[in-house]
Amino acid sequence: MKYLIILLILSAISTNAEIITDGTLGQQVNLSGSNFQITSDLGQRYGNNLFHSFQIFNLNSSETATFSGSNSIQNIISRITGGNPSNIDGLISSTIPNADFYFFNPYGIIFGPNAKLDVQGSFHASTADYLRLGKNGQFNARNPSNSILTVASVETFGFLGNSVAPISIQGKGSINQIDQAGLIVSAGKTLSLIGGDIKISNGSFTDSIEVDESEHGFASESGQAINLPDIAAPSGRINLVTVASQGEVKLGKDFIDISSFAKLANLFITNNSMIQTSGKAGGSIFIRSQLFNLYDSIVEGNTLGIKNGGIINIQVEHLIAEESAEISAQAISSGKSGSIDITANQMELYEGAIVTTEATGIGEGGNIFIKVAETLGIYGQSSTGFASNITASSASVGLNTGDAGYINIQAGNLFLTDGGAINNVTFGDGKGGDIILNINNTLMLSDGFDVPRPGFTEIGMPELELLPSIIMAGTVAGNGDGGNIYITARNIILNNGGQIAGDTYTFGNAGFLDIKVMEDLVIEGYYSGKIIFNSGISSSTILMENAGNAGSISIQANKIYINNNGEITTIADNATGGNINIKTAKLLYFNEGMITTSVHGGKGNGGNISIENPTFIIMDDSKITAQADEGHGGNINIKSEQFISSPDSLINASSELGLDGKIQIDSFNVDIEGFLVILSDNIVEASKLMKRPCSMRGSSFVVHKINGSSQTPYDYQAVHYLLKDKIVTSLKKLDKKLVLNSCKKINDLN
């Protein structure tokens, strides 16, 4: 970072354009004028390689450096040896057809807001110390005398030490006309930036121009704000590689080899910047760095034509995407969209940042694969109210729309909070893709965020609606079926509105949910005033006549807790309810929880519910239902060693007009009546229990349901120990204090 600051200061004071050859490959020449002609006789040619060596290479905004030579030249290779960074704010041009251009300065490169490219081949800019040519050749800028020029092509970018100079690209910000500023190569070609810290900032954007996608590789409706690419390789390839130690970078056909480096540097793409390979065939983007910070900027590779997209491949130590940042690959026509492949040690999406593949035409959406060794976090919403999310979708409403791709995530921990989401949805005839999550430790979904709730003006109704943190594979419009969800984790926590859903809101069928939990599954809702935040697992059909059928849910866990309006549901509106199969080794505990496969309206049958093999099932003011309206009620089968149910709990498989379902409970039923006592009619004098009065804004009084209490504030408090073979009761001395919550322990279940 210190090196980058120094480089930017130097760029600010370097206002004079200057190009001077260094005399190592011919006579030293100080070029003059605003249109610098760099002919082949100023360098040396070896086979199809044309080498140039400069002491200084700077361009102002109104200036052009034009390289020329024989049409048979395939590579123009230019080094800067003078010890100062190059400040490029003008045009680099080449008249040699299809020649690739290499420009490297080990002391730094700064591309200003007016920097442009006019080269027909690929363009590679680097702060490498040398370029290796084949096995034995070398073109060295740090130590020119060590060079061995050959006819071989560039094999690697070599770095000799740990202090690697940065590369900076500064955009124009807001503009009112498109002038193709930025580093843009011809369609199908490659653009590379390889060096120390890379900073791309202040990207160009406009809100008043209609853009032709065939010319620029991107499109917008007139009057809509768009970002313009700072780096673009339409239907081609972009390489962004940052290094901070000795080693060599090798660019392969579909890979980047950085295995020789002990340490990488950082990549910053900020403030409306855009990296883009969109075109008739979506290109590929490869990113390698220590920290990759994407802030209010876009990395995208969209497929605009009939050809398939490439890949966005990111391998970093730490990825942070913030404030509506976007990593995306879309299929806009008939071609299949590219895929997104991210590998990191840590990854966070903040403030509306998204990772998305999308099929908006008849082409299929791409796949998303994310592997995070430690924690993947998806947090919060942007200033405009959009939540951070990872989404694969079939987003076109209509016939013959493409299918969505799948989402596959492997992580140590996965946290979704404040409305964070993982979505795989379909809006048309296309089928939704699957969501596959393999989490080594904890998966947690907690807390939604409030958005305005239009249409609710009745006095007493909430003005805000909670958008939950959610994992969803579903159908939103059209006839497409929802995808399936497969989750494996050590622990899963759904809290304060967290949801896992395979719901359908239209004619398509909901998907299948398969959830395997090594330890605990906790589903905990939240009640606040008039608003209930339901947490739960669902595969349901919602609010639609002739809707698709609900999906089925399979859950395996060691222990399951469903509390405070938590739910597991496959309910259906005017359709068939899905089945729920639960296998748990030790405990299924409800406290104001619900498991239901009921059908609300229509001729659909209620789904079946199967609960197998827990040591204990405990129901406290909870429900297990498989009801129906005109169809048949579902069957409920429960098998456990101990089954304990409070009088206000409900198990129901009835049908309003059809046949009732069957309820079968294979368990030793525990009669809890012997543990109930009649409270005394004598009223306790409260003044004796109060230490001091409540103070304004300094005290609170909470009314909460309790699971048991003593007969008087002076008696013993019952503490229940649930054992494998029996229930016993012990006593806890209250020490003459009023206790407003119960104390219970579950023992011998760990």
C-alpha cells in the first residue's frame, strides 16, 4: 500500500509526456511530438518477436504512441528500465495486425482516466522484473544485461523480490458521452494486469445514453444508469494477478500458475468500476490475489449471442464484496451463461453485494461453485434496500426460457444475517437449479430486515414487512419447477425469521429438501408486539389456485429444537401437500412449534408425516398436523422411546370433506399429570418482594411463558432432568427470590 501511495504521488507530478529509448537495443532516441512513432528500427527483431527498450515511457491525454513493423511480427515486447513508473494517460496503438502487446515496467504503471488501447492482439501490462522466453530466453528490465533474446514466445512473468511495484487504473467517473476510454482489447483477445497491488477506481458511468451492445459489449435502455467498463475483453479473457514475493506467473489456456509465490498482493476494484468480458460469447475472468476488495463495482461476463459463456474464476485468500458490488454471468440470448468459481479462505458479502448467474433468454444459466475454508458470510442490505445474496436464476418470464444453474457451496461456516440470501429461482418455464451446501461446522440464518409494506393502511397493521435471511429454491412465476436443496452441516440454527425454503408461488412444483445435521438443528422464531417472525424449513405452495404441488422434506439430526413459532412445513394452497420425514437419534423438542403437511383448500391430499427413533419427543403447546379440505388427510406415524405432550398440544390428520388420515404413535407415553400441582389461592403481598420501585427508562417488565414454577415464591423451584429411562424431579432452593423463568436441564442426551 505504501508503494502504491508513492506511485500515485509520482503520477500527480509527472505532467510532461516523454518517451526515450535507453540505447540497449540500438541508438538512444528522445522522441518528440504528440504522436510518437515507434518503428521497428528503434528496437530489435528476433523471429516473430519485436523487442523495444525504453528509459522513460509516459503519455499525456492528447498523445499517442504508435508501434509499427512488419505484418509477420506476432509479439511486441516493450520494457522500461529507467527506474520510474510509467504514467499512461493517452493512446497506445499498434499498426501490426493481430500482434500481441507486452508492456512491463518493474517500477510501476499508472493508467490515467484517458488511457486507451488500439491494438488488434492481446495486451499484457506488468510490473515484472523480467519476461521468460521459452526455456532459456529472458528479457530483463531490472537488470538489462542479463537478457537473452530469443525467437520463443513469452512463457512467464518473473519477479525477483518481495517489493513488487503496483498497477493503478483511474477512471473518469461520471461522463455524458461514450468515448471508449479504458483498457479495451479486440473481441476474443486477452487483457492482463500482473504486478503488485492493483487498484482500479472511479469507474466511468452515465445515466443518459443509449448504448449499442454490438459495438461496446454491453447494453442499457435509454435513461437508465449504466457502468462503462474500465477493463474489457469482449468474448475474450481478463487476467488480474497480484504478487508480493519472488516467483513466476504462467498464463495457461484455462489456468494461471502462481505456485512458485510465497505471498500474494491485493486487488482493489472500487467506486463504480467495471471489469467485463461480455460479448456474443461471454469471456473468462481469472483473479488471483491475497485480498480482493470489490466495492460498489462490477465483475461480469455476459453472453449476448448464441455461443456459450466462459468462467469467472477467483482464487484469493480473502474476498470482501461491499455496497451493491456484483460478480455476475448472464445468458441474455440463446447461449449458455458462464459459470462462477470462487475459492477463498474467507469470504464476505456486505450491503447488497451479490454473486449471480442468470438465464434471461432461452439459454441456460451458469453454475456457481464456492469453496471457503473458514467462514462465508452474507450480511445486510445496500443503501437502496437490496439484500446481499448468492443467486442462480432463470429470470425470463415466458415460454422456452432456459433453466437456472446450480449453486454448490463448501464452507467451514456459513452465516446469513439481516436478510442475506442464497436463491435459486425460476420466473418462467425454465427449471430452477439445485442448491447444494456442505458446511463443516455451523450454518446459521438469523434476522431479516424491514422494508415498506405497500397496501396496508388499516390502523394497527404493521407498516413494515420483514424480509428474512433465507436459502430458497423455488418458482416465482411461470410453469417451471423449483430446484432441490441438499444441506449437510454439523449444526444448523434458524433464528429470528431465518428460513430454508423450497416454495412455489405459481404453477410449478416445489422442490425436495434433504437436510442432514450431525448435531443440533435449532429452529427459533421470534414474537415482537404484533409481528411474528417465523423461522422454519418449508417446501410449500403459496396463495395460488391450480398451483404446483408442495415438495417433500427429509431431515436427519441428532437433536431437533422447534421453539417460539418455529416450523417445518409442506403446506399447500389448492394443491397436494408434501411429505415430511424426520429421523433423529436423541431428541425432538417443541415449544410453541409446528410440523405440518396440511392442505388449505381444494382437492389436494395432506402430506404424510413420519418421525422416527428419537429417545424423546416433547411437545409443549405445539402441533403436528396433516389436514386437508376436500382431499384426504395425510398419515402421521410417530415412533420414539418416550413421547411427552402437554394438554394444549395437537396432533391432527383430519379432513373437512374427505377421508381422515391415520395417526399411529409407537411409544411409551409419559403421563405428566403426576407432575402438576394446584397453586395456592392465597395472594402474595407483592410489596414484600419489591426491593425498590421501577424507574423511568431504567427498568423493564417482561411477560414470557414459562415451562414450570414453584407453588409460591418462597418454595422450591422444580428442575426437570430428562433421563433415557425415566423422569425424576429435583429441587432447587429459591433463597426467597421471585423467579420468573423456569429452569430445566436435559441430561444424558449429549
